[in-house]
Amino acid sequence: MICYFSDSGIKEEDELFIHKHTKHRLISYHYKSAVLKFIDICLKHDIAKDISFIVDSGAYSIWNSGKPPLKVQVYEDFCHDVIKRSKNGFKTLEFINLDVIPGTRNIPVTYEDIQEAQIKSWENYIYLNKSIPNVLPVFHQGDDFKYLKMIEDITLRYCISPANDRSTPSKLLWCNEVFSKINKEAKPHGLGFSTSEVVKCNDWYSFDAATHALRAAFGTLVYYNGDKMMDIVFSDRRGPKDTGTHFYKFSQTEQKLIAESIEAIGEQFNVDTMFADGKTRKLANIYYMSKFYNDFKAPKQIIQQNLF
């Protein structure tokens, strides 16, 4: 299973480390300077040829910020700039369609809002697909399933987007329904997953997540021991009394094994830097998460198990 690591904090000194552990990256137009910086770094160090890169339109981020929607012509121009700047250097280069998010932030969405958004999103896809290669349309939770059929009539590489405001059980049940209907040759990409439970529910071709950065920012290491993935808190602000997964809640033997595993990542990685440095935690999270998802084989249609 392929995890595209979604990140906007692009630093040249980190990219060679990251490249050793993942060849799949996603950056949003919402952070367009990071997109361009990432391209330049990859070309400079001759690593673009190994990387599958997705540019997201950032439609949800823009909508959530309260700013006016991005015009499709502006996004089209940016996509052309990315193609030109990257000089056909990436292994694959894909662009997520500019979706129209229904309604207005903090106001209940109506049926009419959803209908209008579906139509406009489809129009944007048809428009972009005429001039931009490898545009990925998006099928959202709540969309009419006729759009899934319309998408598959054109491409079998597309995005599936569970709703951000739905519970995990609701997302899982909807994903199960989608996978029961899709073409068996499809290569679906899951958009913006914040929980591994949604990843595990079906046989995704790929998905993206910013978990590595979000967890690191809150003092958490996403640790993988070769068997399972777990959160371990390394934070002076969140002590052992505050959380059952704090590093110092583990036995001395377990702490030693965890410390040895962390130190094996590289010179800058140890228990002290896990407590002190969010950036190092983020890099460690990429290391462990990439190992987990490289090993992971998703079972199919297991959603009813431990759902509620």
C-alpha cells in the first residue's frame, strides 16, 4: 500500500533523508511556494526521477480558511508552471482536480449546495483534463454514485474522499459501499486520511496523510515495532500522568527496545531528540510509517469487525 506523505514544511537538509524512506509525496497548491521549492530540491539532487508526486488543488484548505474559491484558470496556469518547472523529471506527476466544496464554512450544507458543488466540480475536471495530463477527479462521500460511473468512463485512477465531518464508522461504511461498486481494475487514491482505520478498511492503491507532521507537532512518535503501529508520547508538557502512551509509562525493558530502535534510524535520532525536537520526531514518523505501510497488506471488506 502506497502512502503519499503530505507536507508543506520542505527543507533541503531533510529531503535526502526522506528520499531514503519514501518516494511518494503530496503538496497542496495552498502551499504553492513549497511545491516549487520541492521541485527545485528534487532536480538539484537528481532524485525527482524516483519520486511519484501529487499536487493537490487545496480546495478544502482554501474553503476552510474562508477565502474566496480558487478560479479554475488560475489552478490550470499553476499546473502548467509545475509541469514546465519539473522538466518531466518526476517518475509520475499527478494533479488533483479543483473541487468545489459545498456550502459555506460554519453554515449547514443543503441538498442544493451539494448538487451544485457536484456539477461545478465535474465541469472543472472536464476543463482541466483537456489541457493538464494526469488530473485525478474526486468522488466524495455524499456524491451521487452516478458520478463514480462518469469518472470510471474516463479514468480508473481517481480519488475517493470520505467526509471530514463524518464519524469513523460512517466513513468506513461508505468506503465499503464504494469499493463494492468500483471497477476491479481501478487505482483509487484515498484523500487526506487522519486515521489508519480508514486506510485498513479496503484495498486502496494509494492514499495521502499528514499524520507524521501532525502527530510530531503534538509531541508524538508514530512508532512501528514490526508488528503494529502505535503512538508514543515524547513531551515534557504531557507527562506520564496525562497519557497512558507516554514513553515513561513503558517498562524499563520496553524503553530500552524503543530507544535502540530510534537510535538505529540515524545519528540525530535518540530519546532526547524525540523529547526536544519536533522536526526530528517528524522525520522519525516518516521512517516508521513508511515501513508500516510498505509491510501492510489491506484485507478486503472487513469493516463490520470492531466497527462500533
